[in-house]
Amino acid sequence: MDLHMFRFVKLSVRSTFLFLTTAMVSPLLGADPPAKVSVLLIDGQNNHKWKETTPVIKQSLEACGRFLVDVATAPDKGADMATFSPDFSSYDVVVSNYNGQPWSEATSLAFEQFVASGKGFVSIHAADNSFSKWDAYNRMIGLGGWGGRNETNGPYVRWKEDLKRFTRDESPGPGGSHGKRVPFAVVVRDADHSITRGLPGTFMQTADELYAKLRGPALNMHVLATGFSAPKTGGSGEHEPLLMTVQYGDGRVFHTTLGHDVDAMQGVAFQVTLQRGTEWAATGDVTLPAVDAATLTADVAAERDPGTVIAPATASELIPDLSGNDWETLFNGKDLSGWTQKNGTATYRAEDDSIVGKTAEGSPNSFLCTDRVYSDFELTFEVMGDAGLNSGVQIRSLSKPDVQNGRVHGPQVEIEPSPGESGYIYSEATGRRWITTERPIDDALINGQWNRYIIRARGDRLQTWINGRPIADIRDAESSREGFIGLQVHSVPKDSTPMQVRWKDIRIRPL
């Protein structure tokens, strides 16, 4: 993308992304908010302007209401580092904004034991330049730069687009480089991790240093997102790791290369991923809400004051919690008891804990429908379909002898390969066509794998999520408020190769 095409968006406090604040509503509806995560933020030496960035990091974490942050400042360069001995054990997670002299042996050992014992560590930007001779630290961050790092420290790790996988490059060369500070796209490579689940597949970070040619042990390391280091801006020409996790002993490490300076930290991409990565490092999970593509935009670099506190999310705006024993199973995993086929000649069968629908040439749309009807509910399932096959799930739908000879009709939540309109709501066989008139998200469903759908129908409000990402949120006064659930196998043209769609873990929670 030409750099002149970039524009910047300042998000107001009425952004569509709802941060959890001090008065946070728990995702577990009706439950108490989770306890605050205790954070120790370390600074004191850095080749970057740490006195400016530390307050911004603290603001970014505390603004979402999930963290309590203390700051530990190391002595100035050349001073006695033995005086720096924070009590790591009092915290859930340590966040580093430090790049300077080695710590004392006692402090270094205490930190190693802290992380390895099951606690969390977050490395921000230049923190991965630090401690090039400290073996345990290099294993914690996975990859690092500068400080004399080279092939003896480990490989370069890059995403290869032609291979669709990461490679380890052992060739000789220095560790650490970057081109000019420009906006760039953050491309999610694992959308199913707690940190990235519920985020758009691609979103922009505001002008920042895109680190390249990092190298290190890369042991127990998992890359969540990459950025293309463009040669025209002085980059490596490679898809470089931006967001990583590392398992160190029993501890969890989140490594972000984003966040060069205060301007870069205005990026919503930096703030959101820092918050989610820090919560995961501290707890092993992420309770912060999903972030939609209207907030983490793919064609512009969204900015926001890191201290902005957004109004707390209400229960109706939070994604339904899938835990608890109040969910009812709609499929027993063995047979199609409780289901009846309506319309069409596609076939349905139970196989490997899944319901499998198979197309039939010349058949109209077919539907496998629950014998029971439902009014207000939350519904969840996983789905995976063959490439090229359109499908959907009917909700609150009807089949009446006096309406088109029993044709199934009513709201349908779309299932379609990406790019497509998955998660949006179509009015099947009513003539109304799309109920969701605006359908900007086309990459929610990940082709070739299981995708988690969640649907909430309450009154005239219909909401959908795919893989934790909010898709549709509409009011629909015209459709029925009660009806069955139906699994659609779409009609196919003549001479089509048979195709299949599979559903599993189909559960409903009446409201």
C-alpha cells in the first residue's frame, strides 16, 4: 500500500470498542469481576525515552480496568546495580521497558525463578535488545536484537508466504534492524490464541519501528502476528514476527516489538495487544472483550489517547460465557435424535461427534431442524465446511404448510468461506433478503478449520460472534420471536462435486 494512502483516525470515548474499567462487568454474566492483576513495570535505563513511555504504558494498562501497576526504576547507567532488587514475588506479571546494564546476579536469578515458577513476563519493544549475554533471558524472549547478537544466538524466524509457514534461518548475520518509522499492517497468524482471538485478521499499527532480523533461541516460542518489513522503507523484505508468546518453565511470556515511542503508543493496535498479552501472561487467559474491525481498522491506523477510559461494557454487550452447567446440548454426538429434516434431499448423518450435511445435486436448500422451538436464547456451535460451500444456521425459524408448502423461512446466520459474509443475518425465503444491511467484515471465518459461532437472540435484538469476534448486532422487529434451530445445506448447481459441512458442540442456553 502506498504510504500516501494512509490516514489516521482519532477514536473518541464513544468508540465501538468497550474497554473494561474499574467498574468492570465480568464476562461471566452475574458473576463478580475478576480480581485486578498486579503488574510491576520496570524502567530506568533504555536507549529509548523511557521517562516518556513508562507513564503511557502504565496508562494503557490501567485504562482497561484490569490491572494495578507499580513502577520499579533501576539506577542510572554506571551506578551500583546491586541496589536494584525488586520483590518480583509480590506481582502476577513483570512488564519490561528496560534496556540497559545487566542486573546483579541475585536479581537476575530471582527474576528467572519468578517466571519459571508460573508467573508472567512482558517484553516491550527495546526490552528485547537487552541482556544479550544472559542465556535465560534470551530463552524467555525467544528472539532479540542488537547487543552483538548474531548466528551464535540462534536463527532468524520468518513467515514465508509461499510456504504458508514459519521458517528458521540459520545463515550468518547480525541480529536486529528496522527501516523507517511508518504505519504497517499487523497480520494475525494464529487467530485461535487467547490473545488474538476476537481480533480482526489484519489491522494497522500507527507509525512505529518494525523490528526485523531478530534472532535468538526461539525455543517454546509461538508467533501470533507478523508485519511485512518493506524494502522501500529500508526493511528486510520479510514477514517479521511482531507478537510472540514463549513458555519458560511454568511461566508465560508475551513479547511485543511494537511501541517505539509515545507516538507509536497512541496506536490502538499497540494498546489492545499490550492489554491482552499482559493479561494472558499473568493468568493464562484473556477476559477482555473482543475488538471489532471498526476499531482495529485494516486500511487506516487508528489512534487513541492511552489514558482514555471507555464506559464499562454491559452484560448485553459482552460475548456470552460458554462455561457453566446451564447450557443444554442439542446434539448427543451419536445420532440425530431431536432433529428432523425439512425441505430438500441433502443428507445428514452423525459422525465423529459431528453432524455432517452433504449436498445433493438438484436439491433445493435443505434444513435439519430441532424438534423443539426456542424464543430468547444463546446458541453456540463449531462449524467447518468444504471450500465453495455456502451454508447457515436458522434461528427462530418456521415451517408452515400454508406458507410455500412448508418452506423453511426466517433469520439465518450466514456460514460462508472467506472472504464472505459469515456471521451476518439473512432472512431465508421471506423476500426480505439481508437483515443486516451493512456487512463490512469479510474475514471472520477461517477457511479449512473449525470456527466457533455464538449467537444471542433476545427480544428483537440479534447478536453474533465468530471466533470471539463481534459480527452482527441488529434489531429485527419483523421476524418471529420463536422458532426452531436449523442447519442448512445449500443447493448446488448441476454436475457439482458433492460437498460437506460439519457442525459440532451444538449447545443452547435459554434466557
